[in-house]
Amino acid sequence: MSTVIVLLLAIHAAYGLSIRPIIKSTDALICFIFAWNEYFLASLLTSTMARTTPPFLGSFVDGRGQFLAVLSAASNLAVLPVVLAGWLAQKRLVTGLAMGAIK
């Protein structure tokens, strides 16, 4: 049932975007951040051989406790692309937030 609802909404949205296309390159960053944090879906839909970063980081916690040094190093490497993308797009993000606040 949820697939049918999503398809009905997506078809109308795709039709609207095909008539009046919108060119936005700064939306890639926000979508990337939201997709990066999908731990629940990533753990349910991926196998152990093809895991994304959030379930991979969760695998460092086991019955013996947390391996904080390894977990910290892996977390820093996992966060690095998001921090770099945010740093590079900082001016556009601030401009977009400021434009949304002005009415």
C-alpha cells in the first residue's frame, strides 16, 4: 500500500518537474546528509557484505564493549566527506537559510 501511495505522489511530482524543470545544485548536499543518516533502513536493507557506513560503524560495538579508539577513528573518516561538503557549500547554505527567514 505504501508503494502505491509513493508512486501516485512521485508520478505527479515528476510530471510537474518535467513541465517546469528546476535547476538547483545545492540540494545534493542536504539530500546527501539525510541519506547518510539512514541507519535504520541501511541496517534492514543491506547484507553484511554490502553495508553502508552507519551499520559499519555500529559493528564496532559488541558484547565485549566498545572499542573507542577504533570507533573514533572510523567515525572521523565517516564524517569527513559530510564536513568537507558542508564547508565547501557553507556560503550557499547560509544564503539559503537567510532567504528563508526573510518574509
